[in-house]
Amino acid sequence: MTEANWPAGARALSIGEALVDVVHDRAGGVAEHPGGSPLNVAVGLARLGATVQLASCLGDDEHGAMVRRHAEASGVTLARGTLGAIARTSTAQATLAADGGASYEFALEWRPAPPDVTGFDVVHTGSIAAYLEPGAATVLDAVAEAAPGALVSFDANIRPTLIGSRDAAVARVAEFARVAQLVKMSDEDATWLSPERSAEQSAAALAAETGAVVVITRGAEGGLLAAGSEVLGFPAFPITPVDTVGAGDSFMAGFLFAIVAEGLAPALRRRATDAGELLDAARFAAACAAITASRSGADLPSRDEVRAFLGD
């Protein structure tokens, strides 16, 4: 558990889709929640105590107002040009399976203005924003501009129905991974991208090819950390899942928070971090994910909730 605080003056920027999840539960109920992986990461960071801005595309409509209220209630500010960037706020129809997993159908548009990355200590992106044009190229240019002075993180977060061919997705992941110093994916992402490799092989190969730290989450089995030639496993916390919507984003937010709070970001930026140095941060992140998966919707935890969960 990290006892360190987010450094005064440090700022994080999350770039990517913000939308409304329309969740169909197993009992036939329907509920609407603000969502989208980059929005969730921004909210998760802010609830933990970070200073965060979100660069996205929202319509000036009821759903856009819902997302804005959700972000601002958690302490996230919206970058200039986010509200009103598109005519209609995007939605994702999420259907929950018996094991708490979710499948999605999207109605979305992604055409952001080039985000201002000046002065941010952390720049995060990923998910649909990294693949869907015309916005994906804008995002890649932005993180490439940010990389010399910021910790850049990328979550592959594969949505096969939205990203075209596997070859195109593999190429796009490689482009972002060469720019980012931290890359996250789930074991499902890794299998989809490289079905011929195990999760361990995928993590090791991507870390070796790019010099980035690579983390692969594996649900109840924990996850893997790869840095340089080293691959280490870390456990998950045993819980009874309610649904997994937002759990991976909660892990990402917790991991980024712990890395910055514990002063590890400069080493990641220099690509000079050992996997073992990140195990405490991964434990903190796993606690964030466990809390989120144990309750309905993408309800990411506060710092106090994580401390209570870990028994501190």
C-alpha cells in the first residue's frame, strides 16, 4: 500500500472517449452510467487525490451534461473544446454476463481537437481513442509531443468490433507502445493481438521491443509486470465480483497514482525501472480494481476506500 501522496503541482491528462454506458443487467434492468475508459481513468485518479484534466469529445446534450457532472463531481476538469466537440454524446450498450463480464455495442464519434499537452506530468490514453479515426492520429501526435517531458501511459483495451483488422490493431498498438513508457492490456487483449503467444510471452516481447514497462491484468489470477528482460507475477485480491465494468480502468488509475506518488515516474521515463520496483504499485492498483469489481457500475474508489480495503 502506498502511503505517499500525489505531489503538489503535479498534473495528469487523460485523452480519450467519454460516453454513457447503458447497462443491461442479468435481471433485465437498464441503468445509465457515465463511462469510457479514459474518462474512468481520469475519475479514478482524481478520487485518489490526483489533479486531472480530461480531453475528450462530448455533445452539448443531456448525456454530455451527465458526463460533465460526473467528471466534475470527482474533481476532473474538462479540457477546452471537449464539450460541444460532437453533435451527440457517444453511448455504449453494455450487457452483463453471469460471471460479471460485459459485452458492448457502441454508437460513437471520435474527432477531438488537438489536446494541449503542455505542462502535464502524466499523459494517459488508450482504448477506442487510439484506433478510431479521424481522432486516433490526433491522439498519437499528442502523446508523441508529450513523451519527452511526461510519463505517457497507454491502455490497449481492445474492442474488436471497432478497430478493424488484427494487423492494423497490432501496428497501432506498436506505434503507441514505442511512444509510451507504460503499456497496459488485459490477458484477453494480449491473446487477441498475439494468439500464438502466452500472456508471459506477450509481455516480455513488447517490453523488449519497446523498452516500456508492460503490465497484463488477468482478472482473478492477478497480473504480470514486464520490464527489460524480467517478468514478474502479482496476485489479485479474492472478491465476489458484481460486475467488471471499469475494473481495468480502476487498476490503471491506481497504478499511475502509485507510480507518481512513490516517485517512480522519472525512472519509467528513462526506461530504467525493474519490475520488482513496481510490485507495491501493482498491489495498490489491484486493490482499486477489486473494489470496483465488487460493486455495480464503473464506481472507482477513493483513497480512503482503498486504505480501508487494505486494512490500513
